Amino acid sequence: MNHIIPALLMQLALSPIDWWLGAAFAIAYYLGREMAQAEYRVIQRYYSGKRANMPWWGAFQRRAWNWDAVMDWLLPALAVCCVASTVAIFKV
């Protein structure tokens, strides 16, 4: 929940260009952040703390993710998509 406001601010900063561009930027930022954290979690738990032991697809493993991590990118993604959709519908 605490990532929604910064995501909306990122979107707002790019709104003079395009609201959907701002949404894409915020989604990419938080998805990348959570994927990096997932990599660190899986490296620590399953690969002896060494990145070299992890396969390239390590961050995509189900065991690398938890509910909080999924919500940390999904909720901001939904929020910025709702704003962009609203702006597109009402041509604000």
C-alpha cells in the first residue's frame, strides 16, 4: 500500500507527455524493484548466498515470491492504470 502514492507521483510527473507513459514507468519501476528483491530472497534461501549458483531465471521461480512482494507491484500497477483509464475516458 505504501508504494501507491509514489507510483501516482511518478505518473503525475510524466503526465504532460502521456498518462499511460507515466503508468508504464511506475509499473516497470516497481516490478523491477520487486524482481531484484525476489532474486536476493531466493539467493539467500536456496543458493548458498551466491548469485553465481542461481540460474538466470531465479527471480521467476515461484519460491522467490511471497504475497507481500506481489502486492507491492500489483497495487501500484492497478492504481496507475485506473488513473490513466479515467483520464482517457473523461479526456481530462
